[in-house]
Amino acid sequence: MRKASRIVGEALVELGRRVKPGVTTGELDKFANDFLVKRNCTPAFLGYHGYPATLCASVNAEVVHGIPGKRVLEEGDIIGIDLGGFYEGYCGDSARTFPVGKISAEAKKLLAVTWESLNAGIRQIRPGNRIGDIGHAVQVYVEEQGCSVVKDYVGHGIGSAMHEEPQIPNYGEPNRGPKMTVGMTLAVEPMVNLGGDAVKVLSNGWTVVTKDGRWSAHFEDTLALVPSGCENLTRV
């Protein structure tokens, strides 16, 4: 898990350096595929339920599952990049949302709120706490900042499969759900909108967008419960 997650985390660092105006989402996808394969890491998304790419590239009002291709990034855009990979049978999964050149103050706020909501959720990960504590911390922080949490998509357990139990909503009540124990590995991934929380899936069957057209951001880490608390496996 550490190795798979570190490769994915390092790939996202390199992808962030390549996000700039004029780059296509397809070029980022090719880089990600090459990066993983060179490190004996199998792309987790490619072919998953028929998904056609190595990464998800979600721009502006796209929440998650944006399919990379010919779209050219423009100054002022934001792009959420989600990437997963298997190394020797175990999966790492992480996402980051990057600015494309100079972005508006509103977009900067969205990225900062989403990032800090992820950190708020992660601070709840320790043996004895419950899964509901994670989502409650995310929701409280996001709504205090005047943004909304997407409720249609959730985080998840992760290990020898990319998506395992338990589901990890980014909202809810504290002290609810399964108790966290040493050895659990979790993918926490708040999706935060500037506007309302309503979303819809486009006709391609994959790409999720906000219904009101306001922008959305997405951050994700893979975490392991250890006796001392929580080890972040994808943050490098």
C-alpha cells in the first residue's frame, strides 16, 4: 500500500508541474500512464467498468470523472486530477485540484476550502473513532466557509481492490458508522462546490458536473490507521 500510494502521489506532483495554459488533458493522461507503467504500477482506472483513460481530468464545473482528451487548458481554469494505481496487487488513490496559471480569488478560495476540508477529515482518523466523524468534520468546515459538499459521491475503503467497504461520506453525524481500527486503509475525498450540492452525469455516462454550473474542486488521499493514529500514504 505504501509503495502503490507513493507512486501515485509522486505522479500527481509531476502532473501539477505540467498543468499550464495550452496543455491538453490528453497530454496529462499520457504522462500519467507512462509514469505509472515505468514504475511497474498498473493504472487502476483504465478499463474500470469500461473507463477509457488512466486519470480523471475534471475542469471547472466538472466535479469528478472528467475524461481526458483534446480539451486545451486555459488561463484561469482549475483542473481536478484523480489517479489510482496498483503495485504488486495493492492500490493507491489520490486526487489534487490545480490552478491553471493565475486564477480568480473565488477559485483560490474553493481550492483552499476543499484542501482544508480534507485535512479536517483526516484529523478524525484514529483508532476508536467512527467513519461518520470524518464526514461530519468535512461538512462542518465546508459549510462554515459558505460552500457545499457533494453528497452523491463518497470516499471508500481501499486495498487489494480500489473500492472497498466502508463507504466514507463527506457529510453526516459524528459517532456514527463503523469503528476505525488499526490496519484499515481508507481513501478520503471531499468534493466541494462553490454553489449548490446538486450534480448530474453528462451523456458520456461518466463526467459529473454541477447542476448550477458553479465550479467544483476535489482532493483525495489514501490513509492507513496505525497504532499512533493515521499515516498519509499518498502525500509526498
